[in-house]
Amino acid sequence: MENQDKNPYSLFSTSIFKDWKENGVKYVKLVELESDLAVQFFELIPNSEIPDEAETIYHIDSEDVADLLLPAKNVKFLVHDIYLEGEE
């Protein structure tokens, strides 16, 4: 039986970034996740080209996406496991 309490998110990493680029991802959408913690969490969604209100789209080759890999104390950039299925 699968553990339903498992966190479905992974921290955005250079290996995810490299895999996305190799697999043709062109755009990344940044969505703020709600949290009661002192840390802000943002989900990265690959190949999402239509932003909703308060969301931002970045081209995969932009400096902004590369900057998301830099460590930050109060901000974490996450990727849901459904976007990582091809990596396992």
C-alpha cells in the first residue's frame, strides 16, 4: 500500500532543470502555494503557457529560471511529482 502522507513535491534542482531542457520544455509557470509557514513555496509547472492571475511564465532559457536554482532561506521552489515521472 502506498504511503498517502508522502510529500508529492521535490525541490527544484539542476537535474530537474537539465531533464526538462533535454525533454523539450519551453516554458515554466510559477505558482505561489499557500502555507502558514514562514517560508514561501512556489510550484514550477513545465510547458504551461497560459498564466492565471498572480502567476508568472518564464522561458526555460531565461536567467530567471536559472536563478530559481540558487539557495534562498525563506523561499522554496518545488516541482510536483507528476512532472517528474520520466526521471525515475
